[in-house]
Amino acid sequence: MVERGIKPDTFSYTILIDGFSKQGNVEKAVGFLKNMLKGGVLPNVVTYTAIISGFGKKGKLEEAFTLFKEVKNIGIEVDEFMYATLIHGACVKRDFDCVFHLLDEMENKGIKPSIVTYNIVINGLCKVGRTSEADNIFKQLDGDIVTYSTLLHWYTEEGNVEGIFEIKGKLEEAGLCMDVVACNILIKALFSIGAFEDARALYQAMPGMGLSADSVTYCTIIDGYCKIGKIEEALEEG
């Protein structure tokens, strides 16, 4: 572009910055940001969010917040996605005081967190064993299939039979369209509580739901049958 006399704009710089950030080379992304500013090309909220995401992936939360403050100071209006990016970084660092502070700040600014942001928080809490807190947040929301799948997964990992039954019941009441990931998680959860026939019934119902079993589905079914000594059934599915 430069050789042909085409001046890079905000869009082209942002694509490069996002690419390097996703690759984990946030230093290179920051270098492009500096080049933008030197060349008089103004970054936008997407540009800064890409770099903040890059810092978060590298565990550099302090640098992410420093840039976040700079963005607010120069008058760029931050959006939910930038907050969600910071919240994800704080969850990775297990800094939930920071997470809840950011949620409060969003509310104070009139930015209503969507289910996508709450799913990040719920998953983060579950990962550190604070599933009951995650469930309390879930009870205040209209969850999507990701929310239900996340809680089912972690309740299964914990062996929390009561939690599995509760989320399964609510999922059925919600009438949400299942995807393959959700089916796989629910099949595993059903096996874990001894509901073998229900697990098999869900597996057999997948084609009618427009879903094709994947390798995870088959592995889950085979593992479930092997654990209860039903080797013939496992071989059938294999």
C-alpha cells in the first residue's frame, strides 16, 4: 500500500493490530498504534479493544487498564465489548473484585451488560469453584444456551447432582434450541447422574433436532457406557 502511494487508514491499521493481538504479539500491535498516531490516523474503539484483548491474553492486565484509562481520557466512548474484554482478562487473573467493579461501572454509565458479558463472568466464577455465585447471577438473567451449557458443564465436573437436575429442568422450561455442544454437555451430565436411558434418548433425538453427532458426542456416549460396564452398547456406538 505504501509503495503504491495508498495511505493506510484506521480500518487497515486496525486489521493489522487485531491480527497481531490475536497471535499474541501485542508489542507489535502497540507499535502499529504508535505509527497510526505519528501519521495522524486516529484509532477508534475497535482499535483499542483489539490491543486491550491482546494484553489480556498475555496476562498483562495492568497494561490493559492503563490503555483503557487513556481511551477514556481522550474522549473515545467505550462500549460493552471493551468492558467485556477487560472483564474476561480480570476473570483469567481471578480478580473478581475488579470484575464486579467493571460491571458496576458499566451500569453507572448506562451500558447494560448483555448475556455475552454475563456468560464470561459466569464461566470465570465456575472455573474457580464459585459455581453457586455464578448460579445466583444466572437466576437474575434470561440465559442463552451458552449460559445453561456452562453451568451444566461445571456442575457435572463437580458431581453436583442437585445442580444438574435444576439446570436441566430450567433448560427444558426455557425451550431453547440446543446445539451440538449443549447436547454433548447434557449427555455427559445425564450419564454422571445415572440417567443412562435419558442420555441415549437425547443422543438418538439429535438428528430430529437437525444436529449431527460429532467425535465428542461419540466419545461421551462410549465413555458413559464403559463406566457402567455396558461394553456391548459402547461397541455399538463405536
